[in-house]
Amino acid sequence: MCGIVAAFAESDGIIDTEKCERMLARIQHRGPDDTGVLALNNTAWLGHQRLSIMDVTGGRQPLADPDSTTWIVGNGEIYNYRSLNADLPEGLVRTKSDTEAALHLVMRAGPAAVQELNGMFAFAMAGEGGRGLVARDPLGVKPLYWFEDNHVTLFASELRAFDTEDRPKVRSFPPGCLWMPHTGMVRYTNGVPVEVRPAHRAPEPAWDDVVLKNVREAVVTAVRRRMMSDVGVGVFLSGGLDSALVAAIAAREADERGEVLPTFAVGTEGSGDLVAARKVAEHLGSDHHEILATSETIEEALDEAVQVIEHFDPALVRSSVPNLLLAREASKKVKVVLTGEGADELFAGYSYVHTPEYAEPDVLHAELVRSLEQLHHLNLQRCDRTTMYYGLEAREPFLDVDLIRAALSLPPEWKQCPDGRPEKALLREAFTGWLPEDLLWRGKEQFGDGSGAGTVLAALASTKADKVGGGWVGEAPTDGWKLRSDEEVLYFEIWRRHFRGVRPNATLGSFATA
């Protein structure tokens, strides 16, 4: 996990190296272990802030091929790098860095081979003669932004990297796309790494043991894949189903290595998340760490949280405040954490998808696909920013491409809740025996609500609104973005102080309600 900046110039463009260096310095928090830069005769500039996780001593970037004709900087992890490297000639691979696998793959098989990468990534490659390529993973797990001006194209991992005068031109780089100087933007895969098609009907009204086994194995494999690291790995544990399952699998994997899994939980005194997480940790025997939040610490963290996540959507802010407190403490113990993001989108965990509007199986399936495609500028943005602000890498097992294929191939009827069936019942049943029954079947709470932060922040927004007469007289977003509540108004005013000039419609997403 790292931060990257890249610039490419056309024949009549000039790269401002001082600007590139300023941009890289603004995202130093993403990679506090090392800084690497490369300038190529005014045709390209690559910058890298490194968080050392794989090949700690030998994976410094930019990385080059053996003949030093092509270089790469990358952010994220390539989980199938070992199998990719196994197909290469002996002696070609010179490091244990997973990013090097992407370099050789593209050089040998061409740009379209990016779709063979299994992981979360945003990377930039540059070579002699003006050659270049920038790519982002299919779901946009890793962030990337860009703009074009005066025959120069610039890319960076965060919005804060860009100079103030450049902000109105900045756009989100689409997931599943790649860019090259001679082609511009090209889509190499669908946003969701499966063919989007009408969901097939369930052959039976209920699933069987074979289905449960397949789901369980897909989740276990995804978690084990994300335990890949040369440094310590922990789990953010909310006490809800998704993070509890991730922790249960990771704890068994750690035990096989002779290690004890670190887990981390946050909440106000007596909050549901904190109590449930404690029970899960006791059951698993993890090295558990609790961060006790108070009304004062939550309010104090609000301004920082909005600035860090680069967003003002109320649902994101409510969960980002406890996330930030959690990341700050976890970063003192580990460099990698696993989270439960993505399970609700795969297995229909949100309450709104169980309303009459989504009663038709095909409609439900389409909504789950849509929600997956929107994750990159919502929950994934919050998860990435709050952790990387403290030099901590977050990994999301439920967004493994193989697990996504398995989950979206299930009949959507099995994800519905007829006759009072709990949400995600199939997933819960697949892990019978892995957790105590009361934890396995615990109902869902949103992270900000379950931690207690949501209540504190809603009260704060209400108090501030009352002080100005219940109405808002501040500055509205310039591109038609609608502010939907007093709470969103509060967060937007904080966001605007830090990101004035950024166009929300070009860079951000929002949940359906505020």
C-alpha cells in the first residue's frame, strides 16, 4: 500500500517537476517508509510513497525491468503475483515485490493483460519514447484521480495532492480502466469482474450443503489470500457478522503459523459494537485491543475525519470518525488490517434491499451489482483514507474477484428474507460452528451507529443547526450537488474549507439518503 503521483507530457507539453514533488509530499502519510521518484526527459515523471509490506528491504519503487527501459510505481497488492511470476523466464524477476509482477505482465503480454491481475491496485508505468500506462483495479478498491491541462496529464492517489488551481479540473479515474498517452482512457473490464446478466432463478427454494460449502470455501480462500504479508496483519472487529467471520478465519490462519491474531474494536462505553466485538475476541482468543470513544473525542475528531476521507456524505462521516480512531491505535501494532467491506453488497445485507421495490429477484440482483460498482467512491474511499492516513493498509476479503463471482452466481431469491428470515442467512449458515450462535445471528448495525458515533454526531449537527435558526446560509456546491440534511450541511462546510474548488459530481459519490 502506497501513494503514487504520475505525469505524462505530449510533445509540446512541459512537466512541472516542482508541482509533482509538491503533490507527492502531500500524500507522504500513505507511504512513510520511503520516497522514490523518476524523471524521464520531460516525457514522464513517476513518484512513490512507500509503505513497506511485501519485500520490505528489496521492493523500493520505482521498479525497473532488467534493461532499465520501463519503470513502475504501484499502490495496492497483487495477490496472484506468485503464479504470474512462475510463468516468467528464470532470472527475470529480481525482487519479491508483487508490483514487479504487473510490470513484467504488461511488458510481455500488452496492456490488455491488466485484466489478469487479481488484487487491488492503481499503478503507473513509464518507458522511453513517451510510452506510458496507468491502470486501476476493476472495483476501484485503490483510489486514483487525474486531470489534463496544457498537454500534460497528471495522476495522484488522493484529492489533497492536487494544487488548488488544478482542483476544478480533477476527476475520479474510473475503476476497470487504463490510460495510455496514445489512446487516452480505455475500459479493460466491467466495473464488477463478472458478466452482468439477469440472475437465474433458484432451482430449489432453499440451498443445500454443497452451496454452503462452496460459499464457505470462497470466503476462507479470500481471507487467506489477504493474509499475504511480510509484516503483521490484524482485523478491524465491529462485532457484526462480516468482520467476525473474517476474524474467525484469520485467527485459524494465524494459529497455523504459530501466531495470535490482533483484533481492534472501537465504540462508546456499552455500545453494541464494542460489547459484541469483545465476545467475538474472547471466543477466538485474539490479542484484542479496545478504543473507548467519548462524545468529546468523537467531536474533536470530526474535522480531521472529513478532511481525511475527502468527503461529506453523512453515512461516510459517521463511520469514518470511529474508523479514524481505530486506525490510529491499530497502526501502532500492525501495518495491515482486514475488514468486512463488501459482504452486504454481495449477500444483500442492507435493509433497503428488502423493501417491496426490490422484491423481484432480477431487480435485487441488479441493485447488488450497482451497489458494488459504487463502492469505490463511498465505503472503499472511507476505508482507504482512514487507514492510509496512519500508514495502515486495509484489505477487503469480500471483494476478492473469485468470491464476487461465486456470490453473484447465487440465485437472488436465496438472498431475500421471506417469512422473517434474517438477512445474509445463507452466509451465516455457511459458517455454522465458527462463531457462537448469538454472534453468528446478531442483527446488522451500521458501523457509525453500532459504535455510538452516529448518535453523538447527529446531536452535534442538530445543535449547530439550532444556533443558526435551523436553516443554512452558507455556500452551496457549485455543480448542482444537493445538500440533504443539517448533518450533511455541517460536514460540507468542513469539507469546503479543505477542498474548495473540487467538483463533487466529478470526484465523489453519495448514498441514497442523508
